[in-house]
Amino acid sequence: MTKRLFSLAVVVLLLTAAVPALAAPVPSRSVDAIQVRAADLATINSVIGNEEVSAALAAQGFTSDQVNQRIAALSDEDLRSLASNLDQVQAAGMTKDMWIWIGIGALAVLLLLALT
């Protein structure tokens, strides 16, 4: 009985191993990922098209072709991060947080001068 069961198990294993695997090609990116990347590129390109941003990039020695090539080379994650943080990037000057700290410092100095 055990010899027959063993033989049956060997036959089943050989038959299942001989069946070719049916694999289908899998797209490298989904349509959603492509649409998100296109939307991020549009957001970034709208900011880069700003005259102040273009002037600041040109002052740093970047041509528009160089900027476009570097943006196109970004990974999807880097592109998403840049597009979502564009409100914090400024062509020149300081961020909102910096202005808040300067205001707090100026207020503290005025209070110290008023108290003395």
C-alpha cells in the first residue's frame, strides 16, 4: 500500500512539474502611474515657466533644456515629491517660515527694548 501511494505521489509530482507555467506580460507601469507622472510634470513645468523661476535658474547657469532633461530623468517618487512641495520652493528670497521667524525675532527685540 505504501509503495503504491509513493508511486502515485511520484507520478503526480512529475505530471505537475511537466506542465508549463502560463505567464503573461505585465506592464511596467499602470495607467494611473503614467497619468500621475504627467500631472506632476505639468505642475512642475508651470512653475518653471514662471519668469522669476526661469531667471533664477538662468542665474545659476541652467538652460531650459538642461532643466527639462534633469526633470525628465527624475524617478516617479522624486517627481511626486517635487510637485507636492512646490509651494515651499521660491525662485529667490526666503520661505514663509523664515519670514515668520524673522517677525518673531523682531517682535522679541521690540519687546525687550520697550521693557528696558
